[in-house]
Amino acid sequence: MVMALALLASVLPLTSAVGQAPTARSLLNVPFKGVATPGPTFDLVQSVVDFGPGATSHVITTGTAHYLSVLDGDLTVSVDGKAEVVGAGKGMSVPAGAKLILSNAGTAQTARLFAATLLSVGAVTDVHFLAAPGIKVFATARRTMFNAPAVVDITQMAAVYDAGYRTANHVMNEFHLMIHLAGQTGYAYLDGGVESYAAGTQGVMYEARAGWMRNDGQSTSSMAWTWVGTPGKPLTTAVV
């Protein structure tokens, strides 16, 4: 809890009252502790998938553990025949070898899934390639991690930035991967480097490189990301 609050303080200040400076708000902060990695080198693969009202996936046999969070709406997650409704801002893990079905039982609102898996380099799993009526993969991102510890903590996060918002200066200490959901989000570094990403693209704020993140557009921007962190190590460090 202390680590999560420190991270939010560095990159997601608490929302201010109306009329004050642009701010950010957290949409998602779901930790999965003590996750065994596939080895010292593996791929982090994550996807944002939209389920229209009534949409249902095929049966997915999970060859590896899946980490699932919901960004919008309510998603029904059935694991080996046992169904659970997961609401926005919540998440759950699905063990390897399970029979998984994902569905939106609602009649009006689209449900948005944020799924992450740790896979052998180049491997795939069905949850990132769902194709059924009413289901659309918004974006998929992939990044290879090297020299990983045997056990990690996985944290799925998402945030919205007001127009004109920028974070405090900080360093990303741990491996991560972002999918940009809406608007234009920029990463600016104290060494002068600048990058900017539109909705549907992947990116990272490079580890051990001090800088800040900001909304580069005229409307709100948002993103979702997965941390693969060393247990007990701070995800970020504030920089003067």
C-alpha cells in the first residue's frame, strides 16, 4: 500500500478542485504478487479488448497464467465453469491450464478488458487474438524482458490526464509497457529527449532515464500499463 501511494504521488497527483491546475486520476491499480516468471528472458504481452453488449469469447485454454483487469463496464469471467462478474477498476488472475470464457452480459454498455500474460519469446495465447461477434481487439503490445528475477510482482494500472497536465519529474525503476487509450501522451526527458504517442500505440518511459509524462493534446489523454516489478523495489523514484 505504501509503494502504491508513493507511485501515485509521483506520477498521479490527487485530483484538484474545479478551476485549479490540470490533474490526473487513476482508473486502475491492480497488483498480482509473487508471480513466477517463465525464465530470465520472456515476453510481456498485453491487450485492450472491447466486448460489445452480449459478446462472448470462445473457450480459451490458458497455457500460462493470465492477468485480467476491467477498464470499463462489467465483464463476466468464467474459469473452469465458475463465473465471476468483474467490474471497472477490478481484476483477477486465471491460472495456467484453466478453461476461460470472457463475456459481457450487459445489454447497453461495452466492457473493456485489459489482459496481460508472461510468455516465452514469440509465443502467443488466444486472449490477445479474440475474434467473435461484438469483440474487437483495440490494441496489443509486446516487449521482451531480459535478466528477469524468478519471481515478480505484476501491477496493472491505467490513468487519465487532463489537457495541460504533466507529472512530476521521476525515474521509472522497473520494467513496464504501456498502451495509449485516447488522446496524445508525451514522454519528455531531462536529457532533452521527447516522444509522443497517439491512441492505439505502445510505448515505455525508459527505465533509469529521468523525465516526466504529459498530455500533449487539447483533450484528455489516457493509457493503461503493466509493471513487471522486483518484489520490494520501488516502481518509480522522484527526481528534483
